[in-house]
Amino acid sequence: MKSDITVILTLYKTPKSKIKKLKQYKNFKTILFDQDSDGLIKNEIKKILNFNFKYYFSSKNIGLSKSSNFLLSKVKTKYCLFTQPDILINEKSINLLKKAIKIRRDVIFVAPTHNKKNKSKKLNNLPKYAIVRNLKAACMLCDVNKLKKIGFFDDDFFFYWEDVYLMKKVNKTNYKMILVHNATAFHDSSKSSENN
């Protein structure tokens, strides 16, 4: 178990095919927040994943920002990987993100590059990175203490633009963001939630 990283994910009517992909986080502490559910799906998720995770639910959809802030409040580790059910990232890339976040004391977020196709890429053991002003927030490793100081997503944003506002907020501080070129994630283009 990677004891200093917690993976946090918000679920909203997430299809079983996406739930199965969460097995990629079996070696990490994982916290799930399920929205618009009666909570009965927890047992179903347990059967699919077959590893320990913390589970919270809301009977209504409170939005990505509020659910992400709630999840952050439950994190006890030094770092958290904020991600989504339709992101595929391997453990080696997560470890490169962790190495990169330690490069400088002022780094708050590190993120992998995003591949459009699920091509495996040979990864070096040392991060190759660039300091940037914007990251794709779909998958980021965060320094929890720094994030709690500036706050995570603004609750006024329900789903869209919360990441744009967050990047602007970070850029007004002395904190830095890093894009790790040799850590990769694949954003699955199929839906991460089901239609009614």
C-alpha cells in the first residue's frame, strides 16, 4: 500500500465498466463519493473492486466541486490523487508524479500528459517536467497541506469551469504547477456516467 497517497474520486451514475477500472488504485488508499445514490451500490462496488476503500454517498447530486471538497476533508495522507472514473493511469506514472511534486518546495499540483489513445509509453525513472500555469485537472497529484491552505474547488461551481477558477487561484499565489512529460494518463472518451 502506498501510504502517503490517497486517491479521491467522485462517482455519479458511473457504469460498471468504469467501476472495474478503479482496480488500478488497489495499492493506494482510496475514497469514493457516490452521488445520486441510495447507498445500496456500495456492496456492488465492493464485489467489483475486491479491495478496501472508504465510501461516502449523497442521495442527491451536489456537484463535482462540493463532492471534491468533501473528499479532500477526509484525506489524511501527505498527497492525494484527484482523478475521475474515466482516467487510466498506471502505478509507475503515479510514482513519477510523486517524485515530481518533491522537486521543489513550492509545488502544489503535478499532472501527467494525457494521451488520446491508450498507448503504453516507456517511462524513465526520473520525471521530465515543465512548470506551467495551467493543468488538465482530470488527474492531478496534490500536496494536501498546501491545497487546504488555499482551498480546493469553489462550491459555487457545480460542474464546469471549476478547474479554470482553481488554476487562476493558484497562479495568484507563490505555488507552482508541474506537467510531467513522461508520466501519462489516458482519458477514456466513453461516458463516465449513465443516462437515465
